[in-house]
Amino acid sequence: MEKGFYLAKKNWILFAAFITVLGFTSCENQFFKESAGIYEVCFNSNGGTKVSTVNTDKIVFPPVTTKENCEFLGWYETSDFSGDAVFFPYEPKKNTVLYARWNQKYTVHFESNGGTAVADFTGNEIISAVTPFKEDYTFAGWYLNADFSGDPVSFPLSLNANITLYAKWLKNYTVSFNSNGGTEVSSIKNGVLQELPFTEKENYEFAGWYANSSLSGEKISVPYTVTQDITLYAMWLPTYLVTLETNGGSEIPSFRARTVESVQEPEKSGYTFIGWYLDSGLNTKAVFPLVISKDTTLYAAYKQNFTITFETNGGSAVNPVSCYVINESPESTKTDKSLGGWYLDPECTDEKKVTFPFYPTEDVTLYAKWVSEMFTITYNSNGATSGTVPETVQVEKGSSFIISANTGNLTKTGYAFTKWSTSTDGTSGQSYAPGYSLIPSKNMTLYAQWGKDYAAMVTVPGGSFYLGDPNNGTNRPKITLSSFQIAQYELTYELWLEVYRWAKDNGYNLTSASKGYAANDAYKDFVPATNISWNMACVWLNAYSEYKGLEPVYYRGSAVWKDDSNTGTVTWYQTKNGYRLPTECEWEFAAGGGSEAEHDKYIYAGSNTIEEVAWYSSNSGDEAHKVGTKKANALGLYDMSGNVAEWCFDHYADWGTGELTNPVHWSGDHLVLKWGSLYWNSSSCTIFYRSCNSSYTYYSSTKVKWVGIRIARNAE
């Protein structure tokens, strides 16, 4: 057994005896060693003294190894010393090699250069070094270079090689002190002054030591290297007497100073100290720090205190105070109420309301006024690039308010306003459409939500085409149209409602539309606005024009048409730039893709397969659907063969077979309705199908749940 550790072999010996009885005589058999928990442990000393290999189940004490000029750091199971050192007692779980880890030691020799000797140091880090002594010299540090180049060594110092440190000495010189009338200071001998002595002189302030009797140049600062015998001279600045006139307050002793940093505050019963003044009339207030050049008297100023008591009228108590001013409104709370202010009279009349800071002129009682708890509703533009948010509103607890429309015409480049939400992303919070009635339970911030621009317009370049069923060949009227704009989507209920609310507040009398077709449509986003009569459409389009800063196009007599109940002749001012209904020819040209070839290519708007482009009776489920969910036509227009039917401006009449330019039917018994919708079958959804046959007549006041509109406008 190696000296320095103990092998626990008891179990191994018993097992060896057992297998001997069975006839096995070799205890070196590896199978039996491992069965008994005995493993071979080898030791790699990494240059240290050798440690013999052992076979054991436990090593109680760490094996001892040594290596010259090295510190032993422990045994490791890995050659790169990753992980922690092995802890003893150590029980191997397999045949193992343990590796010795060493930390090299280095020698530091100290060259004292005539000073007292300093013993060499061996190790890898010097925490601090001995300071040697040399008669008539001041020690100036240890250096790595014999010529003292560079900076002195800082401790602790980590070592990675054997080094010599050299002591630097500065010759001591006599430093005498001329205190110029101050208390005497003894001379000293030193090479470097690390600190300067202090001296005092009555009625003067010490201003430092100087190297010349004229006290010129800069004052001495430390550390100061002395290169010859020298006398330092004290500089003095006169101080002035500061007298405190407390005007009936507690006495404060006078003192001398050149700069008054601050002054103790006096106390006076029934009064509050408000400051020190430079004159007895209390006209000029002292500002600290105060620089003085003569003896000075400071005068205390006070304000009389009055007792203020608080009648909280059922709210939480507020303690009385004695003061000359109350800077802020005292806090008191009451269940389901908000503090509406403090008043000088029990009735809490408006003219007696207290404003803060409040300066009482006598002892007084203030009375709390309580109002119903209010919640603040704030709107946030959430990244809008133009426009303004709706005004902040106050809502009484338990009361409802209407979610505002986009009244300030907020816009964001590339997006359209869709709704308001309690979260910026619109998903983690609760979202609300304009017009929703809500009872708040706390203060709320509603963030504008931005999504697809369902009000987007598409410009249709002017051109010619044959109107009607392609099966009729050229036996159809040839229509030539100027360029115009038409909406990419059917009018959504959200946009209808936004403008409707604005219109009601701006002189319009407008009937409300419906949301979609079925009851379930009320819970969907961006379904078409429905149940819209031709009259409602024209008036709403006038309102939309004004809402967007454009010129309304429809007039009754000489006035803008603002009341959808009006009857009589409608005038369309075709040169004005506002929004309008498309003409029948514009609608069919746009639905057909905006060219003669594209128009005759498909019977539905963008396809010969109705399922691709339309919600109609066979696939709608008798419900309206979110606009834009089917395939678009060549112009990028959606739902022109289905979802809801759409009004045109024209009256119903025959177009004949001639050539026409920008035609409009101005009169007739009823109006044109483009029929394709969720309610009708595929034959009614072709782009050339016209309603108002003998079975169906539609007038300006007709409202149907599957009828909406598509916005048009003159090209810019």
C-alpha cells in the first residue's frame, strides 16, 4: 500500500476467499474484480513524483505527489482538467486514470538599491510587497526595470515568469512652513509630500500653501515631489461675520464665512419659516450658496399658520393641519365616487371651490364634494401617418358610451382603419367596431387598428366594348367610356357606419343600413352593408365625399342632397370630383375586366366557373361573406358576380344597337340593379344580367337585404 492513502479492500478479500473455495485461484481475473466493485485506478502525475496504480473500490485519502516549484491543485478525471477536482474518499465506477493538476510557482527577487533587504518571494501572485527603508530617502515604489522606466508596479501582481523588482528612492529634503500669522507648523524631511499640514488663523480662511512668499502661481497640490530644501507659505482670505436676526424665532449663533452654503432654519410658534432675506424689510431673498464681501445680517421671514380641518362627507378621513399653505389637494376616497374638489362651504357651490396651492387667511374647514366615479376613454392613433384621434371622453361608472368612428380621418400609408382595440396588436385585447355601445369598468385606451384597405379604388382606363351577352355578337350597342375609378370591394358595413355617424352630426338625414344578410352576419367583420335603397346610396355617397374633403355630386334642386327621404328630380353634376354610383355601362365594363377582349372572355367577373368568383345561392349558406374572399377579376375587383347585388345610377331602359359614348339613362320607371348575389342562382350572376324585368321593379326607395353598393368616382 502506498504511503498517504488507504485502500478499502475488505469486501474484495472476502470475495477472493469465496471464489477460492469454488476452485478459482487467481484474484487477478478481471471479471471477478468488477463483480466485487474493484477497479484499476492509474495516476498521471504530469511531471510530479510517481504514484502507483491500485485496484480498489475506494480511495480514502488523496495520493501525495510533489513537483518542484509547483503548487498541487488536485486530481482530475479529465486530462484537460474540465469539471471539478476529485473529492476524497473517492469510489471509482470503472477503470480510471486520475491526472495531477499543477500551478507553476515563480520567484520574485527584490533589489532594494541600498535600502533594507527584502526576502525573495516564491508563488504565482504577490498580494502586497514589503516597503524597505533607506536613511534620508523616501521610497517611491517597486519597478520592473532597473532604470525605473514605466509606472511603478501595482499590487496584487500575478506572475508568469521569474522577475526582479527594483526599489526607487527619492532623496529627502527639508520642507519648512511659513504660516503667515497662522498656527505654527513644524518642518519635515521628505522626498514626496503625500499630504499637507493644516493651519488656522482667526477671522481668516486658509486658502492653501504656495512655493513663494508672493503667493503667486498655483497652490501646492499632492503628491508633491520635493527636489530641494524649500519653504511653503500659507495664503489667507478674510472671513466676514454673519449675524442671524430670527425675528422672534429660535436663536441661531452667528458665524464667520466667505461663502454661506446654507443656514439653519429657526422655529417660531404658530408660524412657518419661509426663508432668509438680506434686508430687514424682507424684500430681497438670500440665495444660497451666498458669497459675501463684508459683515452681513440675514433676516428670517415667516408666514402665519392657520388650522385647516377637513369634512370628508363620508370619505376617508383627512387629518387637520396647521400651515400657511396647502400645495396639493388632500387625498380622500369614497366607494364608487371620485373626489370632485374641496370647497369653503358645506353646499360645495362652484364659487367657493378651493384652488391649490391654497393660502388660508384664518382657521377654516374645507368640505369634500363627491361625484360619481368617472372613467377616461382615450384614443390612440397607433402609428397613423396623418389625421387626429377622437376626443377623450369621460364616462360615469355604470354608464355606456358609443365607440367613436374615425372622426379625425386617421390614415396610415398602405393600410385602412378597421376598428379600435384595447391592445396595440388587436389580438391580445378586446376589439370594438365604431358605433359599439360599451359600459367601461376602468380607464381605457383604444388603439386604432390597421388592416386591408377595403375603401381602395381602382382606376379603369377608358375604352370601348360591346355591352351585353357575347352570344349576341356585334348585334349589341358599342359603348365608349372615359377613364373612371371604381371600388375594389363592395361597401363594407364598417365604412358605411363610420361615414353614417359623421353624416348624422353634420346635417344629413340618413337611414341606417344593415350588416350583411343573415342574423349571424352581425358577428362578422367586413361584410357588405345591405338594405340600402338607391336614395340612401346617393345621400351616403354625398356624405362620404364631404367626409373626405371632396365635392358632393348629387343635388336636389340647387342644394346638395342630404336627406334620403326627399323626392323629386335628382341632378348629377358630372364634373364634380366626389363619390358616386357607377353607371350601368361603367359597372359592366369594370366587371368584364376593363377591355373588349376580356369582357367577352368570361361570363362571370373573372372566370367561367362561378364557384371561383362568387358567393351565390348554392354556396353562400344564405349568409353574406367577408368581401374579397373569392378570386378577383383582371382589374383586381372582387365580388362583382356575387355576395350582394349592387345599384347602378341609371334608370332601366333599352340601349339599342348603335355606338354610344359615356351613356346614362336619365329617366324610366325603375332603376338598374346588377343582380349577382348570395340570394340568386348562377344564371342571375353573369356580368351582363340586368334586373328590373317584368317580374321585378326597383324604385329609388326600394330596400332589400341582399342589395348593397360599389363606390365609383371620376378618374383624377
